[in-house]
Amino acid sequence: MVGYALSPIDLIPDFIPVLGYLDDVIIVSAGIYLSLRMIPSDVLEECRDRAKSELQGGQPKNWAAAFIIVLIWLVVVFFVVRLGPMATDLIHEATPWQ
């Protein structure tokens, strides 16, 4: 399923309105459903029990990852604010009709 979802080759090409994405939704949904049905019930129950026991103390938190993501966003915002006026000046200089 992952191979089909990420493959550039589709059953119906995506540029065809509605049908292009509809086939992806149907095929990937059916694949996920069939994959879940193929998991033995005892394995699925064991995994659900383990997940419940690990979440008894609340959701796990990874503050280092959160800090890195916020830092990346701050750097992006800084460069957009800082370089935004320069980019618009370059665009205005490059357009011949103004």
C-alpha cells in the first residue's frame, strides 16, 4: 500500500478531475482495511494492551523535538520578514512591464 500511495504511477492519473484522487482514496483505504484484517487478533490485542499501559501516565512529551521545531519555525519567519522586502524589490526590478 505504501508503494502504491507513493508511486508516481496511478491506476487513474491524478490530473483527471475527481476520479484521479478518488481511486487513490479507495485503493489506499481498502489496503489499510485489508492490512488490519490480516493482523492476528491475539497480536492486535497484545499491542492494544501495551499501548494502554504505556499511556497510563499521560501522553509522552519530547521537549527537545518541540524546541527544534519551534526553532526552525522562528528561523523561517525571521528570514521571511528579513528577506521579504528584498525579494519584492528584486521581483519589481525583473518585471519589464513596470
